[in-house]
Amino acid sequence: MFSTARASVLRQARTQLRPLQPVTVLQYSALTRLLSTLAVLEQRDGKLNPASLSAVTAGTKLSGSITAFVAGSGVKAVAEEVAQVKGIEKIIYVDNSAYEKVCWTC
């Protein structure tokens, strides 16, 4: 019984084989999207945590665009400080007091 089942499965697989399809090559815009980096930077009391800049350093080694994200209360000054960092193309900051109640030690 197994030999008949195997033969019919193999025969069916052989008949359903399709000719090879051409491989699509990624366009340049798709490739640059894959190489982009989002660096989530940590700040506390309006001061940028220097250790979070290691994400920016890692992103520069990937040689793509780097977008920095900073959230908290009164982070406009931090966003201006981040703007001076070499390699960052865009900065997204969210100034909201809801981020003040985050428990960092939990």
C-alpha cells in the first residue's frame, strides 16, 4: 500500500512542477527602506541618556537613514540636542506628560 501511495504522490508532484519564475530584484527605494534604523532614545528629567546613543552608532554602521524617537514631558530641548548628533536624518518627539508616570525600575 505504501509503494502505491508514494508513487502517486511523486507522480502528482512531478506533473505540478512549474517552470522557474524569474526572480524579482528589489528596487533601490525598497532596499533603502530595509536599511533604515529607528533609534529609540531615552531621556530623564530633560537630559538625554548618553548610553542610548549607542543605537545611533549601530545605525550608522548599517549605512542607512536613522530616525530618532524621543518621548516624555518637556522633550523639545532634548530633541534639539539630538538634532546635533551626526548621522540622524529625522527626529520624532512626543511631548506628553503621560510618559512621566512610567516606572523604570519595575
